[in-house]
Amino acid sequence: MKKNIVYPWYFALVSVIIYGIFSVLPGLIGIGYSFTDWSAYSNELHFVGFKNFAEVFSGNSDYLRYIENTLLFTIVTTVFKTGLGLLFAIALSSKIKFQNFHRGVLYMPSVLPILVTGLTFTSILNPKMGFLNNFLRAIGLDALAMKWLVDPKIAFFSVMGVDIWRGTGYIMTMLIAGIAAIPKVYYEAGSIDGANGWQRFRYITLPMLKQTIAVTIVLNVLYGLKVFDIIYALTNGGPGHRTEVMYTAVFKMMSKGLYAEGTTISSVMFIFMVIIGFFMIKILTKDEVVE
Amino acid sequence: MSKRSAYLTQAVLQNILAWVASLMVIVPMVLIIINSFKADGETMAISAQLPKLWHPENFATVIEKGKLVRSFLNSLLYAGVSTVVTVLFGSMAAYIFSRRRSGFVSFLYMFVILGMVIPVNYVALTKVMQLTGLNNTSLGIILLYVAMQTPFTVFLIFGFVSKVPVELDEAAVLDGCSPLRLYFSIVMPLLKPALITASVLCFLNTWNEFTMPLYFLNTSEKWPMTLAIYNFFGQYEMSWNLICADVLLTCAPVIIMYLLCQRYIVGGQTAGAVKG
């Protein structure tokens, strides 16, 4: 049986072409444009060398702060989603009443449009009339009632909090599937040897979950670096750029007609993610055979 | 005895944790439902008070003022067509990639699934959209969604193709089956569970997507539900009764889909993460 006749390469043609033109091509020509002074205000293009990149990485520009914010968002949300996801996954893996109800409810936020979640929380987190502050005042915790999305000091953490609310259930669900795949005999052997709950977790669950946790971390990091919707809906980068990340900054530059700046930031991201992407793909495709 | 009490403490803590977490998810959702029935002026913000009078007509108001019928049909068109195209051609590609794992073809597979990590350069994409004449067109949005969803779809189906025995292909070829017929009448039917999972995920993702229309659709007649609700939010910032009604109507299709296809959604998103 000749493989190249039975499995003709043109079966992949449509997918590869559409994907290539609309995903890869913009990334590549975007790198080209980041060496020019492309903008909405002039029809002429001039080669400017590394000027745009120098601007992005010079300490006195705001761009560096947007990159830092993006990384901070990625790290904090990844840590919390993984930690809480693991905690809930363990709580909902052993016998508990209403197990499926809890699992279903916790997963729910991750199927809703992210934008809608963001819009809803602008009201819940409203400092004067918002539900959260009303609730805190009602139970006597007035001191905790803060200006969640308005106070520059805490706005970014509020945004991350909403995103953790939204994304933890998804991570939990993956970890539950991972825990369910661990053969029961390990736990039986563990309890015969007298291992307590913590020891069973530390020496059986955790090592056996390594691959699943690695995959969830990759997914969280990918989401975090590309985050846009939730921030656009909650704060749109404010107050005073405190919650500005790369994609919200790119959107603003685009609206202002600063195409060269926008494409430069995007290209920095593109190159960075293609490089780390190879490692991430390796983790995602490890032991290709899917159960 | 002490072992038993330790076990009991653990069970209590476990239940408290589960209920606190679930309530944190349920409360905002209940609040949205309650507030969507309130009168104008009763809702400067979402609150826990029950409506004085229930106003189900809010939904009719929102459908009319927010032009939801049109945006619902737009969302349906974008998500529906892009899902069919992505899954049909994506599964053909995954099948070839999985069967021929050598040389150029395996390079193509890597090239495609690299799309799961690379970020979109929206600024340069604008240039591509203008050059191809697809800016501000429904076809353009559909193609963008196909491009966006293809990498994960190919990745997901790739894993399932290897479970379809190659012996089937060999037997079919001996009987004189053409490559197209081999795929469509023998392999594809066996991939049905994977195709359903991929379709459900694809549909949900494109239904919820917001950024592409934000960049590439200027005329409100073409807006999907996500962009329509964002615009509605800007116009009626103080009428949270109407916004909540709009939120419910925008989320209803995905929630219904979630309840009906939970098995496929959870199965598909966890496949690939769990290798026993």
C-alpha cells in the first residue's frame, strides 16, 4: 500500500492554507512592518531599522510596563488557578454528596463568554452600589469593602481575581480527569502501608498528576499571555494604565493609528511565543496516544 | 475513635469547601436572573433584593432595543459555518497527518499545531484583510475563525485517528476504494465521537469570541451577540435590568449547549491532558 497515494497530502490543503494566510502570514509580515514607520497618517512607508524595538525596550517607555503587567497577570493567575484547581479537584474526587452538582457548577464559568463575565463583574465590584461591597458591609466587614476596579493599587488584583473565578473550574476539571486516571491499586497499597491522607497526596497523587499539571500550566500561561477580553470589559487598561497588558495596548495603538508600534509589540510577543511554543507543544504532545 | 473523628473532620471541611466554591459561582448567576426581572430605575447596580414587581417584558425590550434577533442570527452563521468548515477540513488534515508520520507531512503537522501557541498580530492581520478584500465581511470573520480553531481541532482529532485500525484502510484499498471514499465512508464514521467533541468546542469558542469582530466588523448589522451586548452595555449603562436580560439571552445558547453536551465538552478539553 503506497502511503502517498492512499493518503494524499492535498487532504490537508484547505486547512493549511486558511490557517497559513490568516494566522501565520500576519505574524511574519508583522515582523517586517515593525522595521518601518507604518501609521494611519501617511501613505509612505520608510525603513527605520530597530527604532521601534529600541523604543519598546527603552526603560522610560510605557511599553515595558505593559509587558511586565502581562507577565505578572500570567504568573499570578496560573499559580492561583492551578493551586485552587488542585484543591477543588481533590475535594471533589473522593466521596462527597452532590459531587456532580459541584463539578458541574464550578465548570460553568468557563463556558460563558469571557466578555459577559467581565461586564457582569463591573457591576458586582462597583464601589458604592456593587453587590460585593454591600455584602461585606452587611456582614460587618466594612474595612474590606474596597474600590475594587477604581483604586490603582488594587485594580489589577481585582481583575486577576475575576479571571481566577472564571478559569479555576476548567483547570479543576482537567485535574479531576487526571486523578481519575490514577490506578486505584496505588491507593490501596498506600493505605495497607499506613499512609495518611497527606502522604497519599504527596507520594501518589502528585507524582502521578505531573503530566496533567504540566498541561494545565501550559494552557494557563498561553491564556495569560494573550489575555484581552476580561481586561477590556473590566477596566480597559485603566486606571492610568495600571491594568494595561500587551493586547489591550495593541488595541489602543491600533485605534490611534499607531500601526508600527502596535505591530512591534505584537512581533515581540510572536517571536517570544514561537520560541517557548516549541517547548509547550512538546509538553502538550508528550506520549501522543490519547486514552 | 480518633481516626474516625479525623475522617469526619475531613469530610466536613471537604463539604464546606465545595459549598463555598459552588456558592461563589451560583450567587452571581442567581443575581443576574433576579435583576433581569426588575423595573427601570430599580437597578443602578446588580443587587440581591428581589424585584418589587416581576417584569418579564424586559426580555422583549432587550430583544428589540439590542437588535438581538439579528445578532443572534449573525452569531449562528459565524459559529455554525466556521465549525463545519474547521471540523470537516481539519479532520481530513488530522487523518493525513496521523497516517503519514514522516518528512514533509510531519513538518506540516507541527506547523499547524504551533498555531495553538502563536499569538495573532491583529495590526498586520488588518493589512491581510484589506488586501484580500475581506475586511468588514461575514466571510472574512468566518475564515478568521476557521484559521483560529484549526490548530486545536487538528490536534484533538489527530489523537483519535490513530485508534482507527490501519487494517481497515488496507482492506478497503484492496477492494479498490479511492482515497476520498476511504476517508468519507470508512474512516470518518468511526471518528464520530471525536468530530462531535471538536464541533461542540469549536462552536462554543466561536460563539463566545469577541476580539475578531471588534477589530474587523465595523457595521452593526454584522455584529455577533458578544459585540452587540458590549455596545448595549455602553448605551444603557445604568439599566442593569436590561443588561442582565441581555446577559441571560447571550449566555442561554452556550448554557443549553453545555447542559446537553457536557460529556463531549469536558471529554474534549481534558483529552490530551490526561495520559494514564
